[in-house]
Amino acid sequence: SFYRYLSPGTYDLSIACSGYEDIIVEDVIVSSNQATPIEVIFGELPTLLEIPLQSGWNQISINVIPESGLPLPAQLENLQQIKSGSLSFNPDLPDHFNTLSQINPAEAYWIKVSAPTTLSLEGDLCPNAAINLKSGWNFVAYLPGQSLPVNTALASISPFLQEVRCNDQLYTRDQL
């Protein structure tokens, strides 16, 4: 918090912070004997997403877009393979056999590692966006930045669901 006494009146404030462009807050009304709260945000810290991976196959999705884009985590320690619904990447195969070249936040993935490790990504949170679904099974990502109860997370599509599976959990239409 910063306090400075100003005489009553209307002011344009210029606020500076090292590393950011100055922010001008116009028409700030200061009244006698009253605090005038002003909220100024100079930037947002990137979100750190850490996904612990167990040895073997893991289901993952990401909800962070790194500044460098969405390359494959090919440098991930102990990586054996990454699969989407129709594409795959194996670091031990020549590039021309690998069909998966980047990770998409709207998709879910199977990732296989030979020993426990952590996938770490830092960047901006993905906006919650509609994900197009087709009739039948869909393998999709989870984009919200926080955990939600299953029935809340799937409320917009619950009339159309037959069942939902995630790892070893099963939810039927009656449970949603």
C-alpha cells in the first residue's frame, strides 16, 4: 500500500514501475478525509503448471501456453512416447516417423515415461473455450485453472453424455 496526502480535487496520476510502461489513471477524485483506493496491475506473473508423471502411461492435458509456444516436451527426462487421438511422438524414432509436433491445449494426451518425473510448463493460462465434440468417444483436455466437481465441469454437456471416464474413474449419466 502507498499513502500520499493530496488536497481534494480531480487528478490524473502517472504510476511508474521498473520494467513496465507507465500507467496513467485519469480523473481520480480525491475527497477530504477519505481514502481513495486505486488498483493498478503492471503485469501478470506466468502460471507454473507442474504435472507429476508416474512410470508408465499417464493421461495429461495442459492449460498453460508457454511464451515459446507449444513445442513437444522432447527434452522431458525419461520420455518414451506421447500419443494423442491420432498422432504420436517417440524420441527414439527418426523425425519422419513422428507425426505429433506440438501440444494443443484443447487435446488430451497419453504420455509414457520410464521413471517418475515432472512435466513443467510456465506461461499464460489458456482461456476456457468450447471444445468441439463428435458423436462417440472423445479424448479432450480440461482447461479450467482450478479443480471442479465433475457434474459442474460437465454441466453444459450433461444432457448429451452417456458416460465419462478418467483414469480409473467412471461416471454414468445418472451420476452427473
